[in-house]
Amino acid sequence: MRAAVLHGTAGSLLLTGLVAVPAGGAPAWPGQGGSAEARGTAVAAQRAAAAGIRFGTCAKVEHLPSNLQCGTVTVPLDYALPDGKRIRLTVSRVRATGKDPRNAKHKVPRQGALVYNPGGPGASGMYFPLIGFLPPWKRIGAAYDLVGYAPRGVDRSAPLSCRDPRRPPKAPTQSPAVPSEAYKKARIAEAKAYARGCARRSGPALRHYTSLNNARDLDVLRAALGERKLTFMGASYGTYFGSLYATLFPSHVRRMVFDSAVNPAPEKVWYQNNLDQSAAFEVRWADFRAWIARHDKVYELGRTPEEVRRSYEKARARLAVSPAGGKVGPAQLQGAFLQAGYYDDYWPQRALALSAYLKGDPKPLIQVAGPHPEAAAEQENGNAVYTAVECNDASWPTDWRTWDRDNTRLARVAPFETWDNVWMNLPCAYWSAPRQKPLDVRTLPGELPPTLILAAERDAATPYEGAKELQRRLWGSVLVTENGAGTHGIAGGPNKCVNGYLDAYLLEGRLPDRSAACAPHREPTAQASDDRARGHRGAKGPKTAKSAASARSTRSTGGAGASKNSARPGAARTVRQAS
């Protein structure tokens, strides 16, 4: 933490270093140096550098442990009007420990603040600083203040909602792989109502919840932390606005890690990216079914992936007629299994729940797929921010016939997630706020320090092509691939090879040549009991989910849901226990 007020010439010089053009004279906002938003960002950053962040005890409403400190940073709602309405973003921090986990006698020099965003849009990073207490992160936590924050719209950072969170969708609900025309009409009406609710509840402010403003907020946060240059790690959607930051403010970057990268090509944002995601989830669903088939002696769901699929469809059909516990229908089942498409350590628990259900015991399935009423407000907040940002960021088809044509065609070969992805994004077809033109993410030689991109080759949430596209666009970036793996968010996870590259970069600034590859992490072990079920559910419950990703529930399911474009740090699930 730096002093709240700076006096005299020394203070003026420090403020200049925080907000003006860094050494070398390169413009901080290439191609936008004269825009009103660029000038507004500079004004806001200067104010934030002077004010700093007064860290102290976290508010009880945050439900954060005492070893975190919290504060706020003030940003303009509209960067073109920095003297207009302002909003506060909540920030959390754990100071660098300075303790070398390998040598207790060695004092580790502090390298500054490491700011993290888990993605979304709509996910909070407030729990992130606790990651430093876990073994894979202790070396990083020794050298860096670990900083998380809730982006604009999330939690207490000028929160958004598009409908009354006290009246969430009620489970159980359907999720037809081949929706009827009547079902489509009902979902279109729901999407229109949701879009109207967003506009009604937020008014003119709604247009300012964008990825570009998230990138500008990040620069104001950098200045408020007293950092002349930013060290940042973004996961999933966090890689997208991180890449916008790298394009807008390349000379403000110290080091950046992009974990599970969104494809930043303007023509992909966001409609095409969602089509690509639906196709990729079909591949990952096949991976999961193949794993279950290899462990047929444990689960008895089928000896081939096709037999496993038939077992799954049998459960869907049964739940459509008689929901488990009156709570879990086809949509809740699909939401729970979609989570397994993000993280393979969910595989044993999901397979066990399906197996038990088909043998007459619905309790494990109810436990993993049932609704969480206590999380309704958080889920609605995450959905609202996700919708606002993605709908504002770019143009979407406004004719339902385009959506119907593209997704009917895709669903013939990728039925697992295609239509649920449509319903998640369909409010963007009826959005009333102005749309932006996506920024062309790109840096020239010498503009940006070397950056690190991490990607799993079979990641479904952010398909691997996105990481390769980001590398092509950020000059000097290096891509580290976990071959044959599909976990979403691999930094600090079970792969020691990946973690070695992460540590070398963040701690020493070392990167391999152009690219590198790691063998996949070990597959999960099949389990014949539900001993781990309680731990898994707790990890994705309403508060622990904040450590990495806010829960995404398909709007009408009222069920388990899954993250959209957000990822946990690899070990984040046990953060609360570590604290």
C-alpha cells in the first residue's frame, strides 16, 4: 500500500511515472491517444494514484476470511466523462509473504502486485489472494502482493441485475436436445423479457458495462496500487480484456499471463466464439464418455462411449417424466455434466451420480445437480454482467432465423451444449443498448514485453485455436500447451511442467523460445463411493466459487449450471480450507 496523499515534487514525479508515457516515449494508447476515453482513463488513473487504496478489514457481506484485506478503487462509469458519475470497485489483497517455501532462511524480494481476474464476464476474483497459501502458489505469494477484485457490475462493484433475484427460475426444467417450435418460442419470449429487464433495471448506465471499460478499469487499479507497470494474470474471459489492455496500454505492462485464452479476433466476438465453444464441448463430452467406458467395472454405464451416451439419455428421459427429488430435471442434469466439460476432476463424482441414479439411488445426483437457492442472487448477478458485457461488446444477429439456422445445423453434430448455449446468449438478439465494434487486438514489435499464454489442447470453454490466434496477435508472446488435456484454467493446477513455466516467468521473467509443450496431467481416478462428493459441492457453492468463477446457471434451469468463460486457478477449489 502506498500513502494516500503525496506531497511536493517527489509526489508529483511519482504520479507522473504512474500515469504518463513510460520511458521510451511510446504512446500509451496506440491509435486512440486523442480519444475522450483515453484522456478520461489518464485522469482517472492520476486520481487513483493520488488516492491509493485504503486496505483494511473486509466487510462482513463479503464473507471473506480475516487474513484478507479489502478496499475500493473509484472509476468513472463513462470514461469519456471522467468528472461524471463514478462507481467503486471492491479489491482484496494478501501482502507478499517474503518467505521462501524452499528455504526458510531466504528472504524473497517483493516484486509488486499480481492482479488476477478469473473471467466470466461476471466472475469475482475477491477470493483469489488466498491462493498464495496453497503449495503451488507459495513461491509466487512470497514475491507478490496477490490482488483480486470484483469487476464493474459484479458483487458490490456497482452490481447489475436483470430480474428480481428473489424470484429465481424454479427447478426442475427441461433441456431438449431437439427443441420443438413451441419450446423455441417460449425461450425467445424469455430472452426478450430478460433483455428488457436489463435495460429497465440499469437504464442508460447499461451501455458502460463493456470489455473495453474493464480494461480501462484495470489501468486505474494499477495506478491505485502504486504500480508503474502492471503484472496481471487473466483466465478465460480475463484473457480477452487482458489482451485489450495489452493493445491499449502496452507500455504499462510488466508481465501478463493469459490462461485459457479466448479467441480475440474481432469477427469471433462473441457470436462465432459461442458456436465454436458448443462444437468443442461435444468433443470434451466424448472424452468424458470414453473415460467412463474405460472404467465400466466401476460405473457400469457402458463399455463404449456410445453405450455411455445411451445411459445418459436414458437418465434424461426418466428425469423428464419424474424429476429426481422433485428438483433435478434434464436441464439440471445437463448443467451438472457441463461442469465436467470444464474440469476433469469432476468426472468421478458425476459418473458415480449417474450410475447410482440409474440403479435406483437419486441422492448423489440431487447433491451434484440440485438447485442452490442460497446462491440465486449471486447467479443472477453473474448472468446479468455476462449478458451486459457480451451484448454490448459487439454486433449479434438480430434475426432469430439466423440463430435457428446456424444452431440447428451445429446441433446435428454437436447436440450436447448447442441449444443451451443459444438460450444463454439469445438476449443479445434483442438488446436495446448501443453495440461496440470489437478492438483489433494487436501489438507491434517492441511495443509489449514478452507475455505468457497457457492452454490445454482440448479445452472446450476456450478452444485451443483461440490461444494460437492470441499468440499471432501479441508480438513476442509464448504459448505453453498442455497436450491432450482439456481442463479449463491450468495455471497452478496438477501439471508441474505448466507450473514450472508459470513460476519461471512470474518470478524470473524467463520464457522458452516461441512455444513449449507439456505432457497431460494424470487422468482422474475412478471412485466407487461418494466420499469426495461433499468436498466437490462445497467448492462450487455460492461463496467458494468466488475464488475463481461465478456460477453460471442456464437462465431457466434453476439448477447447478457451470462457469461460462471463467476459470478457477488450478488449485483454487481448496482455497477456503487452506485459509
